[in-house]
Amino acid sequence: MQTNQLKGNNGPRYRQEQASEIPYELIKVKKLTPVIGAEISQVDLSKPLSKLQEKEIHRALSENQVIFFRDQKISKEDHIAFGRLFGDLHIHPSAPHVDGIPEMMKIYADKDSPRANGEVWHSDVSCDLLPPMGSILQIIQCPPYGGDTLFASMYAAYEALSDRMKMYLRGLTAIHDGEPVYRGMYKNFGVQDKETYPRAEHPVIRTHPITGKNALYINKGFTTQILGIPIDESDGLLTYLFEHMENPLFQCRFRWEENSIAFWDNRCVQHRAMWDYWPHTRVGNRITVAGDKPFFNAIDPS
Ligand code: SIN
């Protein structure tokens, strides 16, 4: 398996590596695009999963970065139990949660909302020292149309950079700041501001701990500055990288139905929710799986 990156007039900017030929035994995996996203069927998340189903879902997530399930009539307990198969659960530093369940974040917008969640490209809570590994969102009430979520592969965004840009970014770190994002953000839900919000320094290129692949790890939502270079250079570079990562070539777009679930890997994916459905209502619950400290494997020259 090889990712070819061509230059000049020599073909596409980014060529996706070939999908794995090894068939799945229990689940069905239908890709949305060659680059990112797959819909998973033949699995009922309201029932305990077998070890093999669990393993195949892990594999599908690794291979596709974001996976989708349809028509899953799960309870809140099932949702939590599914999340726990992938690790400890993360508690959001600011967002409102379902009554009595701090690990379950509310996703809600209606005609009176001043804002909706996730309208800027981001990787969830990347301002944490240990940002979440993944997020599992179920939408339980959909608007009649609209309210899609877009997902972008940061492996593809990294791969499509020139070798010179990759070299330049190697070893650089950036600040991810929760303060400008979260302060005052959930006032309409009655959430009081905290004294401080998380802030962290992470590598600009992140090596995925499972796949070993490199991903671009800066996002418009949280990243405020690349360190070790002049501020004007950081501003210019972030502007370029934010624009670069929004190339539709790296994206898929998910159209929700009631009881759909999306499970994305925050280590290599950014997402953006469309609030194009006003004055309608969209409601969901999100479980977020805890993650580890982002690192860059400087030994691998790719
Ligand atoms: C989010 O988790 O950022 C919200 C995503 C969505 O509502 O589609």
C-alpha cells in the first residue's frame, strides 16, 4: 500500500492509498468516499457486541477515520457502554450535559438558539492536554432537511502538502486555546463561566498512535499560534493551512436521519456542523472518548 503524491501537471494533488482487501466477517462497511468516511451496517448497538464485532468496528474506524451507523435505537446506557469499549469517557470542560450524566454532552439548536455546536472546523477539545480520542454523536431529532456534518481527513491534508512544507512543519508546535472558544459560549443553557479554560501546546504534525500515519493537527476552532516563529509568519501559515485543510478533496458529508450515529477519530479528523436548518430543531447526545498526549514521531521521515 502506497500513497503517491504527485507534483506539477503530473496527476492529482493527492492520491488515496488503496483500501484494504481483507473482507470483514461480521459487519458491512460501505465507503462514502475513497478518502474518508464509511457507513457500517449489520450491527445493532443496543445489544452487547461480540469481540469480533468490536474488533471490526475498531478496524473500520482506523481505516475510514469516521464511521456512521443508521437506525440505532439505543438507550443512553447503550451509548455510554459503546463509548467505553474504546476507552475512558471524557467530560467536556464547558458544554451542558444530559441531567445526571456528565459524560454525555447535549447537542441542541432551535429557533431561539444564539448559536449551534461545531460551526467552525475543529477537532474536539484540542485545547486539552490530553485531547479526546474520538466522539460518538447520535442525532435523535433531525430538521426536515439540512443539519449535515462535514468531516475532513487530516491524513489527506498532511499528505497533500509539498515535501518542503512537510519538512518545515516537522517539530513545530502550536497553542490550542479553549478560552476564546468557551467563555460565554453556553450562557443560553445557563452554564456559568469558569475561571480558566484548558490551553495546551501540541505538535503541528501528529503521529496517530494506532496507524502510525501523520496528520495535520491544527484547527481553526482552537489553534491560535504556531510557536518558535515570528507571529506574522505564524498568522500567515495558519491562514494557509486552514484554507488548505478545507479542500473538499479531503472531505465527506453526512446526512443525518433520526437515530443515526457518527463516530469520528479526533486524532486525524476535523469536523464542521452546518446550522442551515433554522428555525427547525436538531437534537443529539455526544459521548466523547478520552485520548492521550499528541506526539510526533520524528524518526519516520514520511
Ligand atoms: C460537534 O460535536 O462539534 C457537533 C457536531 C454536530 O452537531 O454535527
